[in-house]
Amino acid sequence: MTRLPIRFGLPVAALLLIGATGCAGADPSGAAADAAAPNPGTIGIAMPTRGEQRWIADGDNMVKQFQALGYGVDMKYADNDAQQQAAQLDEMIDRGDRALVIGAVDGTVLADALQRAHAKDIPIISYDRLIRGSADVDYYASFDNFKVGVLQATTIVNRLGLRSAGKAHTIELFAGSADDNNATFFFNGAMSVLRPYLKAGTLVVPSGQTTFAQAATAKWEGANAAARMKKLLTGERLDAVLAPNDGIARALIGALREAGYGKLPVITGQDAELDSVKLVDQGVQTQTVYKDTRELAKVAVQMTDKVLSGEKPEINDTTTYDNGEEVVPAFLLQPVSVEKANLRSVLIDGGYYSEGDLA
Ligand code: GAL
């Protein structure tokens, strides 16, 4: 693994602090501090798509937080097009952005761009989704992705009462996009909870489609999942649906309603997108997994600022995320399961949404 060399200088956060507190000598105007605070440069932020509410929140949060530290930002969305993203990264490298924070569209096609970045001493932060097949990823900021699936499946077990179930319940399984490293972690987390019930026969998959490959949804596109659901609905009523994120959950709700479902099955989700939070509040979607994008942005911004100042960022996982070339040191945040009962205590009291947003 080619970790970048240590640089000298204090993190911008510290420099701004010195400026603010006048530690650099009693200069109430802060002029000396301003003069002292070099221009920290521009950060390249590459996000996968605007097509989901969640990624827009991530981008906005990072822009706000980097700018608060005095950095310029160069943010691009790639419309779920991996080639477009690779071209955007090349432009950021040629423009001399000081670091790249990347939410990969397809984490398996970026190795060349990352090698170029490292050749120019530009550090790489893999954001939310792990970039695979590259020895040039410096750090990874994400959530405990396996736990996301565990939380989704636990909602299904609880809501169906599977622990004490006499009769068999039916479920169909949906997963995320195969080019997204997170998708297998989510699915494996869910299956680690559901498998014993599938074995015991208290949970049955009418289609028999229980592998990741069979359950995967290309590009996380809701329309792809809805089309698959239409083929799966053979008349046997479903008691539950494992939906990997909110966008897909809403698309599947549409497909079930079109198929004549009045009372809907237990349906999971992820991302606490506002449209789905409203549906959880109405009891239409059963659950979502909340991942505070403000906190994830904070982790990525602090990681970047530390690396650019030659310091080691805080990490809490050095084993889980092997991208095929290296085990990438990571900082993982905790996801939270949200159902109607705890929606307000988690999302409203936590300031992620206001009561007015739910109206
Ligand atoms: C995953 C991400 C999820 C969800 C999904 C679809 O990588 O972790 O939160 O947003 O992509 O974009």
C-alpha cells in the first residue's frame, strides 16, 4: 500500500482556532491569524448520483463543513455513470485539487485515476462505499454496513413474530447494486439473521431466489426492483419484503399496490429519506435505517483535514474492509433502525428533520 508521505503544518481547523483565540499573540483584529492561515486549497468531492435524496444531503453537508474550514470545494455528481465519474476525477486531479473524497458509482473501475492522484501526492478518502481493487485508497469513512442489514432483518423477525412462529411466513429478498461494495455487506447482514428461519421453514421465499446475485438491483434503480417484483408476484401473498434502501422500498410499495395489495407486507428501507420517513410515519413503509449524513460528512472532512496536515486521522476499524489490494483503515459510524415508534425521538429530536417536514 502506498501511503502518502507526511506533510508539515497544522490542520486548518487548528490554524483557524489559533486565529480565533489569538494564541498567536494579542491581535484582536485577527489580521495576523488571517495572514498566517494559508489558503488550504480545494477539495474534490465526487458523488455518485443526484437521483437519491441521500446523496444530495451528503454533498451539501460536506460542502458546508469544508468551507467552514476555509477549503474551496469542487463537487461533482456522476449520474450513476462510472465512466463519467472517472473523467470527473481526472479533471479534479488536473486542476490540482488537494484531496479527493469519492462516493464511488462503481468502486471497481477507479484504480487508474487513483494511481494518477497518488502520483501527484493527492490523498484519497473512500466515502460511504469502499473503492475496490486499488492500493491507493488512504482511508474509508462509512457506517457499519453489515449492521444495516442486521437491523433490517431484525425488524422483519420482530414484526412477523418469527421467534415464536407456528406457521410459515413468506418473504421476497431485494439487494442493492452489485457494483456497490456496500450492497453485499447489507445483504449478508440481513441473511445472517434470516437464514436460521429459512432453514427452519418458518420463513419461505416463494421464488426460491435467495442469493445476492438473484436479489441484486442494478444501479439501485427502483424501476429495476419493481420490474422484478412484478415477475415474482405469483399470487401467494407476501408477509414481508427485504428492501435494501428507501428508493427501492417506495418502488416496491408501488408495485405491490398495482398488484392489488391493500394491507402491505412488512417492508424495510435505508437512508431515512424524507419521502420514506413520511411513509414510515403513516405505517406504509415499516422501517428505514437512519445513517446521519451530517456525521459521515464530519468524519470525511476531519479525515481529509488531518491527512492534508500530515496527521493520522481517527480510525476505529483496521480489519473489515479489504478491497482486494489492501485493508483500508476505516472510521465506521453506527446505523440506527427507525420505525414509527422511535421516529420522532431519533429524527426530530436529533434535528435531522423538523415536525413541519413530516407534514
Ligand atoms: C449505498 C449507500 C446506501 C444507499 C445506496 C443507494 O452505497 O450506503 O445508503 O444510499 O448506496 O444509493
